[in-house]
Amino acid sequence: MRLRHLLPFLLLPAAPLAPVPAVAQQQGQQWFIPGQQQGQRPPAQAQQQRPPQAQQRPANQRPPAPVIAIVDIPEVQRLSAAFNQVREEIERRRVRLNEDLQQEQGRWREEQQALAAARATLPPESLRERERALQERITDAQRIFRDRNRTIDAAAQVGLQQLEQAMGAVVRQVATTRGVNLVLPRQLAILSDPVFDVTDEVSAQLNRVLRTVNLPAEGEMPAPPPAAQGQQQETPPPPPPAPQRPAAQQQPRRN
């Protein structure tokens, strides 16, 4: 069961910062701002296996009559203690990242102002050396903040996977108990009778089986899933191209 509604809430960006002039910007480079993508793709989401499909029925066998249940996934999220724990923790980490970035940018401004004030008195070589040192400092800080941002995204993915697994198991359990063979999200139902709604039951069971989510420690990059590691190790290299055979020479025809 793929619960696509979870991800937008878990990856909450921090408030964007106002752009400020910097040596990096004068040289065509932008400062890193958490929550904004600057020519980089977001971290790849972990590959998740789909639940096993039921065996294919014979062509002459009619499918069973549908027994339907409806789940309001956003409502389950709102009532989930684990979901709110993950959302608040991810938001807290992003706020701290944004605060650290603001402090670092303030130090960059101070150094730039000092360089501007000393430009008329410093020898050109000393001025270039200080500008080069500031540029290296900005570049290193950008790398550090990008790594921290990727770590936060990875932690959100860990929480998302645990929530998806637990919610999928709960929905299957409720469906089995009620004899349901078709579960739909409420957003797909234009009109439905309340008797089909199992949102409260799913929410109550989810809070019983998953009260908290184990997130990686702040600043710790989680390891990729073992299945993904195995797939990367077992992928054989592409075979070398086959050598081309020389074109057969045509024999001259005799009259």
C-alpha cells in the first residue's frame, strides 16, 4: 500500500532567507538556502516493493463481488501520534538548520564589510588572499549545509517508510476483519455512505501499534536499505559490444 499523502507533510521546508550580496554571488555562485533547490535534484526516494498481487484467476471464473471500505488518509495522519512526532521533529531540525545558516551568513557579511573598508589600504596581493579565503569558507559552508539538508530529507524518508508499513498493515487487518476486498481513499469517492468509512478504526489501531517512530539521530545519515545494497552489488556490468564482422565481399559475376 503506497501512502503518497505522507511525504509532503514530512518534508516541511524552513522559511526561505532573504538574499544578501556576497562574494560568491558576485562570482556567479548562489548561497545555499535550506528548503530551496538550486540546480540539484532532490534526494532519490528509497525503492519500495509493492505488496504481492493475488494469483491470477482462471478466465472462466468470475471475480468476487466488491466489498468496499473507505479511509480518509489525511484524517488518519492528523490523529496519528507517530506522524505528528515525525513532522514536528523534521520541522525542528529544519528550523535549526535555517538559524545556523543565518548566523553563518551574518559572519560572511561582516567579513565582506571589513574587506570593503580595507580595500583602499591593503596591498592587492593581501586583498586577493583575504577574498580567496572568504570564498573558500563560503564554499565549505555551502557543502556542509547541503549535507545537513540531505540528512534531514533522509530522516524524513525513514519516518515515512515506517508509517507506510504500519498503516498498510493496519488497513489490511481491518479489511480482513470486516471481509473487505477493496479499500479506497476518501479523496477518490465523490459520494459514499458513512457505513463504508473505517477511518476511525484505522486511526485507533494505528495509534495502538505505532506510537513513535525511530528516526536517525540528528546529523546522522541513515544507511540505504539492505535490499537496495544487494541490488547494487548484484548488478552485473554491461557486456562488451560484440565485434563487428567484416562485410562479405561480393564475387564478380561471370557472364
